[in-house]
Amino acid sequence: MVRKTTAAVTENRRKRRLPPQQMDLFSQGVAAGAPNWLDLPKGAREALIGLMTRLILAHAQTTTMGAGHDH
């Protein structure tokens, strides 16, 4: 009986994973399961725009904080 080490099992799992998929936000078609942007209620669109703005600004702040420091 062959026994696999934990490292070997972990490596096999890593090899089986599919690469992450990212939705194409600028494509002409709508991704499967995603609603059309204009079909969303105005309040939902405004809330999503606000959340995305906060996310982008928070990301920009964390990436620029360490930009001038030598490591």
C-alpha cells in the first residue's frame, strides 16, 4: 500500500484547481447569471457605484502607503 505525504496530497490538490475566473466587465454580452446593469433598480446601481468607489479608494490608499519606502 502506497502512502502519500501531506505535501504530496497538497500538491495534487493544487494541480487540480482551475485558475480563477474573472468576469469581463467591458464585454458586450452579459455574463451567465449576472443581471443587465440597466435592469437593476436605480438605488441598487447607486449603492454598487458607492461600494466600488470605496473599494478602489481603499485599495489605492493601501498600495501607495508603502510606495516610497525601501524594504
